[in-house]
Amino acid sequence: MKYQFIPKIEEKEFKERRRILRSLMEKKEIDVVIAYADDKATFGQQFSRYYFNYQPHFESCCIIIPMNQKSFIVTGPESEEFVYKNSFCSEVKIADVFTHPNEEYPFHKIQSFTEILLQFSNEKNLKKIRVGIAGSEMLPFKYWQKINDIDFVDIIEVDDMILKQRSIKSSQEIKVIEHAYKIAEKGIKKGIEIVQKDVSEREIAAEIEYEMRKLGSEGMGIDTIIGSGKNNTHPILTRTTSRKVKEGDHVLLTIAPRYQGYHGAIGRVVAIGQINENISRSYEIALKAQEEVIKNMSPGKKGFELDKIARDVCISSNLGSYFAYSGIHSVGVCEFEPPIMTSWNKVEITKNMVLSIDIPLFFLDWGGLRIEDGFKITNSGNLALQNISKNIFYK
């Protein structure tokens, strides 16, 4: 598969994002935002990717966005040139907390992380500096210590502020996400094609990922999930194993390739021969739940309303207690990111959101399954981002 048009996000959009963030900072009287990032697949790179198109590798980092000074990245010495060549960041500082403790770096100026942050202190005016922290749940303890070493600091968590900014996608973002879903569609079709008796889960995953890499995927937002049989589909999460597919198995495929930092996520089920009739019945209910959400997912709807629609279909079929999590959520620089349409979320669906409808049925006697697809919110409804049958694929 070849694309004549390969979408990407231009540098000016990243500058605009930082400008918007500063306007939000001004309203909340925040002096500087510090956002943590690392190379963990699911959430690690979200902030660095969103504001600088930087994908950390090996060494973690913090992006620093001051209210009135130039933004920069603080990281380890091995990443300095890597940042310059692989991002839209033009200033890098090397901090002690990002160095390997048993290594030495003669070609770099290494500063104290505290020293770097102190430049934003208003100590002369005896006024505390207000520091917005993003990614606090990932920020290692030693970084917290360094930030708290500054006497004149008030810490404010700003994840919600940034996530709200990210929830509405630009035209460039939408084109990139659409491309990610085209890659995911090809990947899931490859998986369906090669699933058969006596082929291992890892062989299937390898073929899927090879297909998607050829099409431009830079990696996976989650480890590719190929679960087969009762034990390997029963829990919500499973790691693909060396188990070989057997007669009578249902095989759960869940993939989330990443392209230009953005994701596409699709989940399907393949059956090998005659499978337990309860699996087929449960899949039909999950599909019905998804279709009901699709009918109702449009601007103005609230998150909890969509969640209720999906759950009610499962509850009416005595599967409500197996609806394992809130599966309707945004897709962007994370495969699974807010807004997440929980039973209490009052967020309003708006045009240019990109949402995944994932119907999860797990912990049953025969195992578990999901059906998952992505949708762009339009003026009056939604538009599917993949074109692939939703039926169980029988082999």
C-alpha cells in the first residue's frame, strides 16, 4: 500500500500550541510549565510530542515552557544532539538528574536541575514562582525533590488544562490520525489473514507489526495484543505469548500503531472453527452496544450519556457486570487519553474530537473480547476512520 500524500504537522502548529498554552498560563498566573516525558510507549512522550514533536529515546526529559522566556528541553547529555535533529526545539540544557550515575560525559556542560529552575524565581521581589506540573503521575521522586528545593515555589498540576487543549484536534492533526487509522486498518487485516491453527500469537503479532512498519508506523502506542483461548483473553490486558492457536479458539486482536506521534486503535475477533456459542452471542451484544453509541455520538452529547448507552445494551443482555472499563475515549498523542467517557463525565462532545468506541467484555467463563474503532466528530454526527467488517472472522 502506497500513499501519494504523507501527512505531517508543520512547525508553526507547535509554536501555536505553545502560544495557546501561555495564554492559559496567563489566566492562571502560572510562571512556568514543566512537563515530564520519557520513552514509555503509552503515555511517556505525550507532552514532548505535543509541544515540540520530540520523541524521547533512552533518556527522559522535561519540557520547560516559561511565561516570558524561550521554551527549552532539559534532558541528559546523550540526547542533546538527538533533540536538535529530531524535534522543533532549538534549545537544550543538560541536567544532573538525567545523567546515568555511573557514566561520565566530558563533552557536555551539566547543570543542577535546581539551578536551571531557579532562573524563573522571583526571589528578588519576594514573590513565589507558580510552577505548573504536567505528567505528575510519571514524574520520578528525585525530580520532585529538585523542584521542591526551590524555596519560592507554588506547585499547580496543569494536566487537565493541557488535556482540554489537546481534546479538539486541528485539521493537520486529523489528517495525521486518519493516516494512523489507515495503517491500523491494514495491520488488522494482515492479522486476520494470517490467524490460523498452529500459528503462535507472537508470529501473528510480528506479521502485523511488520506490515504496519512498512506503511510508516514508528512504533506502537500499546504492545500489540494477540490473545487466544480462554486464559489469554480472560483479563483486560494480556501479553502476546508463544501459545499456538488451537481449534475452537477465539483470537482477540488489538492494535494501536503510532504515526507522527498519533495513534489509530482497532480491535477485532477471529474464530478458529466452531467456537463457544456464548462468545458469538457476547460479540453480537458488544457490536450492538457500539452501533448504538455511533448512532448517538454527535456534538452536544455528554460523555456520561454515551457511556450509559453502551452499558445499557450490555446490562439488558445480562452482561453489564462484565463491562470492564469505560471504553469511549479520545485518541491522539496517547492511544487512550482524556476525555474518557465515564459514567460521571459531563464533558460535551464537540466537532473535531477523535474518539474511540471500545466495548470491553471480560472476565467471563470463556474468556473475553472487545470491538474497537475510531471516529471523527463532525458537524452533525461522526465519521468512521476505518473501513473493515465488524463481524467475527471465521477460519
